[in-house]
Amino acid sequence: AQSVTQLDSQVPVFEEAPVELRCNYSSSVSVYLFWYVQYPNQGLQLLLKYLSGSTLVKGINGFEAEFNKSQTSFHLRKPSVHISDTAEYFCAVTRRSGGSNYKLTFGKGTLLTVNP
Amino acid sequence: KAGVTQTPRYLIKTRGQQVTLSCSPISGHRSVSWYQQTPGQGLQFLFEYFSETQRNKGNFPGRFSGRQFSNSRSEMNVSTLELGDSALYLCASSFQAGDGYTFGSGTRLTVV
């Protein structure tokens, strides 16, 4: 089975500051990794994904994430945040193949609040 | 192209009733998954369907069931509703696992 730990439940930052949202995962098999964002009263929107290859992945809205296999981490970063980035962010994992690759296992989420 | 459509957006039901939620996936996506989101438990996997077959099921009681039709549209049903079933129910569709899933806006179910 897979599990995901998002190390911070809330991250407050000031506008134009950099931010890092931390995610660690546990799995005995190879996985795909994802970051999703959820705005109030909406569903989840895919920010970026890691499948294979380059460990630095770029996504939408200026976000990027780095896959670190040895540390089993997939931290999300943005060099300069905007008020509009205020939302909840979820890290998720699914195994590459086999029976349970048809579901996403999510972390508990990190609420990013960008203050003026 | 059209996204994942969930209906209804909001629903209020009484304890003991049953409810059916609907999901229309993105055209061409044959995999449809359902998730329950609550403040206490976060996002939990309910089940996943592919070509009308349930491929995976989460750890929920038998009161939660689902199905998928030949056009890939999916429904989930919750019978004998309990207060704890109040949640945002999210549907997601995918072409394949590596694509990630595209989520709908959800159905907010309130059980009173």
C-alpha cells in the first residue's frame, strides 16, 4: 500500500515570497506522483505530475516540484506567490502498474494562505 | 473539451434515505473514480470503474455502491444515509493512470 504525508497542514506566506509545500510518500513499488490544488467550493485541479525522467517537474501557474527518490519526497515550490494562490494543496500517489494503480492516495492537504 | 460533470451540485437528505449521484466523464475517458472528502478524514477513495467493471474498491461499508454505464457515465448510490455521510463527493476520470485524474466540481451532500 502507499501512503502520503504532507508535513505542514497550514503555510502562511506574504505575497511575492517563495514557498515550499512538503510531501513525503511511502511505497514498496514504483509510483506516479501528483500535486493537486483545490479552491473553495471546487474540485481538484492537477498542478503537475511526475512519471519518470527528469526529477524537476514544471506545472501550471508557475509551480514546480522535485522528485527525490532517496528521500521519498516530492516537494512543491513556487518562487513568488500571489494572493490568488491561496488554496489547499494535495499531494497524491498511485502505483505505476498492478491492481491498486487505479486509485490515488492523497495526503491530508496543506492550506496555503497568501497575505498582502 | 467538456470537463467532468457532476450532478447535482448540492443535496440535502434525511437520515435513513438513499441518494444517487451522477458523473459524466471527459469524452474518451473510460476510467471513473469516486472519492469522499470530509474535514476529518480528508480525501478517501471509494471505488473505480473501467469499462463497466469495478477494478478497485476502498474501505467503505456496503451501503456505498456504484456502477458505470456503457457510455462511461457513472453513478454512486448511498443507502440508509447516516449523518457521517455528509461530505463532498468527487468524481474523477482518466484515460490512463499516468495521466492523473481530472476531477469534477463535486456534489455536496448534507444529511440531516
